[in-house]
Amino acid sequence: MITGELKGKIDRVWDAFWSGGISNPLEVIEQITYLMFIRRLEDIQTAKERKANRLDRPVEDPIYAEDAQHLRWSRFSNAAPEDMLTLVRDGVFPWLRNLGGEGSTYSHHMKDARFTIATPNLLAKVVAMLDDIPLGEADVKGDLYEYMLGKIATAGQNGQFRTPRHIIQLIVEMMAPGPKDEICDPACGTAGFLVASAEYINRTHREALQSPAQRAHFDENMFHGFDFDNTMLRIGSMNMLLHNVANPDIHYRDSLAQGTAGDAEKYTMILANPPFAGSLDYETTAKDLQAVVKTKKTELLFLALFLRLLKNGGRAAVIVPEGVLFGSSKAHRELRRILVEDHKLDAVVKLPSGVFKPYAGVSTAILFFTKTSSGGTENVWFYEVTADGKSLDDKRTELLSEDKLGPIPSEPLTEADHSKNNLPDVLARWNRRNGSEQNRARTEQSFCIPKDDIAAQSYDLSLNRYKEIVHEEVDHRPPGEILDELARIETEIQQGMSELKGMLE
């Protein structure tokens, strides 16, 4: 969580960028991200050196060779502003472009990267700010980036806002990627889903990654991300490299356009929050997607794309606007029918409308499905998330202590805590969806609905279509008793009127 003091520093640096002639908000973010990256490289190198000293061995896979030691953050951050600018511009940045090695995804995206900070004082201010931030903590990096992105007035319109980190973490925990998966996000942005998947696999399959062949798969073939914003691709590549993925497949692509047929049935898992605020021209959209569902709606076209990209048996978790669940157009109904009848729709998790604030207030849900090409839906598991640990207004204030937030809190939650953070319950009940969850009543927060019931409702997937409201039982008095009571009240009123009349006379 970013403190008010840190927000003030970021605001001052942001103002300094504008005063220094850098007024494009994404350019500001990009320049700060480069420096965050360089600062993190220093932290990683220092950790490698400490480990080498403890084991009395040479530094394993050093980031900085002997002839590059002068390019480290710890060296230039203490220099005079003029000397710092010269060293970063003419030394650090050219070195940074080639860091990933020739032919790597990272070097491909960084070849066009530009260092645009032109004044010594501006660079000194940014470096001083980043010196005060514990960038080794993933939450701090994420919060810093999210706060900067929140300063872009058009963030929601441009789609340049992050999926909240705790929602990404929930989805990854529910999907539980394994070391042999091939994971794709066709609208990857800054690679949040891919980074979270890499962290999950590193944490849960550490021994498997000791195998050279498995490690090579992790570094080269496991992670795939597409986007058509080069700034996002550069940031995503840096993000993956910082999380020890050597050469992920992250490249420029308009995922809905023609020319992507080569990736059909290539991936075992798709995790995505695709753009869903626009419509496309039929002429620019892949014809095979239009053959599945005739529409201009990007949210529907992306779902059709995911079905095409998945191998049979592959699984997907996708954030969609709530309108996908109940839209009445032919395209909406047909796509829902395809998910339910032709493949296996596993779950619908409804999110509260404030999850994406302050960027957008749209109501969303997460669809979980498995590509089978032969049906398989028997029951669909529904869960209504009413609280995600933060207030649902624009401030998004944390409602619980840090150890009780997220889908896997370090401290157990009480019943009162659950009313403020449903995510651990979502994860626990998801893991029981084929067991005890089958017996839950439709009045509960989660329940299962048979496929036939969904088909009978024109494949409507909105939770409220199936949820039953509990009505409190009221004890009704016998009619005769009520009439006697009314007669008694009438008598008392008449007596009161007579007494009042007597007093007035």
C-alpha cells in the first residue's frame, strides 16, 4: 500500500516531468519504469553477491560483468546530477538495450526504447524517489505503477489500466498452472497474468524446475503474451525478466486481426482480461472468428479467439463485462451456447462493480471453461463475490490488515472478516465444486446449476437468474383475532372522542 508521503513524492516527480517538457503520461510511466528496472537489477545483483560470499563461490550468472560495474545503480545514484545524466544516457541505457542477449524477446522490444530525460535535475529527482522505495516487494512495484496509471485521465477509455493484483492472484490460484503448461494472454498489457503464473509455478513446482529441460521450457516456451502497444510490451518484457523468466514470447500482435491462424490449438491455458469497450470493423477482423460468432463486439470476439487458441483439454479464465452473461443478441446467445454445449463451462464468478475503480465502474465476471470440442458441461458453479478486501468506491481503501487480504491470507479470516474479503472463500469452494458444493442451496453465496436449467433459460449465465432470495417467515394472526383487535381500537377511539366532546362542552 502506497503511503501518503510516497504519493507526494510521485506527484512531485510527475510535476517535474511536465515542467521538463515530458507531457505524455505513458512516456512518463515508461521512463520511470526503466529506472525502476535498473534499480531492481542492482538489488538482484547484490543478492547474488551476498549468496556467493556465503557459499564462498563466484557470483552465479552475474548481471553486471567486471567492465560494467560502473553502470550499477549504486555507482551512478551518488554522482553529481550532470555526471549522472551523462552516465545513464551514454552508458547505462545502451547497455540496458542489449541486456537480454541478442535475439531475445527483451532485446527485441528494447531496441526502440528511448531515454528521454534531458535535464540533470529531473533525473536526480526520479533517482532519489526510487531510492526510497523497497522495489524488491512486488506489492510496492504494483502499487506504484497503479498509482501512476491512475493519474492518466483517459486510462479507462484507452484500456491502459491494470487488472487488480489480488484478482489476478485469485485467478492464477484457481487455475493452478503446472510446469508443463503453455500459458497465453492475448491482451497481455504489462504481463500481470504471466508474471503471477511464473511466481505461482516457482513457488509450487520448485523441484520440477531443477530439471534442465523443464527450466528451458519455463524460460523459452511456457509464457506467451501479445499486445499492440509497444510501450506495454517493453514494460511487460522488463517485468518478466525481473521475475526470472529469461526469454518469454511477448510480441506485437493485434490478436483479433487476420494472420494469427498459426497459433490455433497451441496453448494449454489462457488467462486474460481483454479489452471490452469497443467494436471492430468486420473487414479488419479474422474471418475464422467471424465464422464462429458474427459480431463487432470485442469481448465476444476474444472469447471466440480463446477457443481457437486452446488445445483440446486446455483451460481458460477470462474477465468479461457482465453483459456477456445475459446479452440478448444472437451473437451473445450463440457464444454462450457454444461454451455450454460444445465445450465445458466450469464456473461463473461474479465480481462487484467497484473492482476496477477508479478507472471504470463496469460490472464484470470471470468465466472459467475447458475446451473439449465435444461438450461435457454437467453443472456450472456460480459464486457471487460481494467484497474483495477493499472499499468499492474510487478510493479502494483496504478494509482489513495486510495479513488478511488476497486469496491466500497469512492469517485465517473470521466470519466478520469474510464479509470484507470473499476471495479465500472463493478459492476454497472452487476446490470443492465437484463435491460438497453440489449440495448448496441457490440461496447461498455459491451454488451449482445443472446444464439443462441453463439451456432452458436461453443459456443466460447471470447469477441473479438462478439465485433464490430467502424470504423471512412471518407469523400471521388469525383473521378473527385481527377483526377483534380492530373493533377494540375503534371502541377506544369512540370513547376518546366522547370524553373530548364532554370537556369542550
